[in-house]
Amino acid sequence: MIDHMNLPVRNLDTSRQFYDAVLAKLGYAVVGQDGPAIGYGRDFWNFGIELHEHEFPSLHVAFSAGSREDVDAFFEVALANGATSNGKPGNRPMYGKQYYAAFVRDPDGHNIEAVFRG
């Protein structure tokens, strides 16, 4: 599977504030910075944000959560940090029997998800 990825953002400071708060609820923290890119993870850079001046498409990223409560906390913190709801926390049986997730649009319009698979 994917080892790591970077998501394009328009404003590094705004996006860092958002992802610092949201990813902390899922157990991730900043693990490094490489020029206009900031990396998050537990032990190494799994996910990053990278400044881009050009237009880019909206992308979807799903983060694993350790519990339903983590999904709920992710959703609340995301909304408090500038995200808009794209699907409140709840069961999504169409994706799996135990699939519990929440979806938000980050400051750049990316569809960001937290999912707990039971």
C-alpha cells in the first residue's frame, strides 16, 4: 500500500493549523518539515501537506481512527478549525459492516475522512 503522500495546499500556515489540530485527535503529530512541506505521522512521515501555487483538484484522504470516539473528536475539531461538514460521524454500511466514519472539507476543499473499521 501507500507508504506516504503529500496533499497540495494553498496556504501552508492555515493548513498546518488545521492539520495540527485534526490529526492530533487521531494520534498523529508533525515529524518533520522539508521546505514548503510539513510531514505528519507517528514514527515517520506518513502524510504531508505541501504548498502549491497552481490550481489542483480536490482529493480524498482517509485516516485510520482507533475508535468511534476518535472519529467523533476528529469531526468536532475539524469543524472548529475551519472545515465544513461533508458527512457527519456515523455508520456507512455500504463501505463495510463495521465502517464508522466522518467526512469534512479542509480549507482547500479536500475531502478528509476519519474511519474506524470496528
